[in-house]
Amino acid sequence: MSDENVLALEGEAGFKALFEYATVGILAISSGGRIELANPFIKRLFGYQTRELIGQLIEVPMPEAFRQKQVNHRDNYFNKPRALPKGPSIPSNSLKISANEEDTYH
């Protein structure tokens, strides 16, 4: 990659392009658990438009049975921040896609 291309990715426009066109869902949340940023791929994962999620608690799109566990994950993370890969303990589906938890999470 040329130096010119590297510099382009380091700026705000580069970040925005990576964020908007990523093929994975990206959410940025505040320490209070509110969604601050959501990229367009989130719609494919959760079925929500980005504008529906901004300002909502991260637990809102999750089935009720997983909300308290997510609050604990969030609190633990902000007490000791670290990289968190998507794993099986953090559901990627939501209420909007499927309200039937038995079908979605087994």
C-alpha cells in the first residue's frame, strides 16, 4: 500500500469509509451503555435502521433473557476495557428479527 493510501485511511474520511462499508456490524457505545454509532451492516444483523438504535441502550435490541447478562458484560468491560471479539456468549440476533428466543438462541 502506498504512503498516500495509508494517509487517506488515517483521516476522518478514511474512518468513515471503513465504518460505512464494513462487512461486519459495528456499534460504539458510551460508558452509560447508550449506542453512539452504528454502521449500516447492523441492519442486516439486527433488523434495525441505524437511526432507530442511536441513543438506545445496547440491551434494547436483545431478547429479554439476555439483557441482564449484557448489562453485566458492559459494566465489567468499562471497569477494565479490553478488546472483545464477538463470541457465542454475546447474541448477535435481536428482538426485531425474531421475538421467539427458543428458535434464535439454543
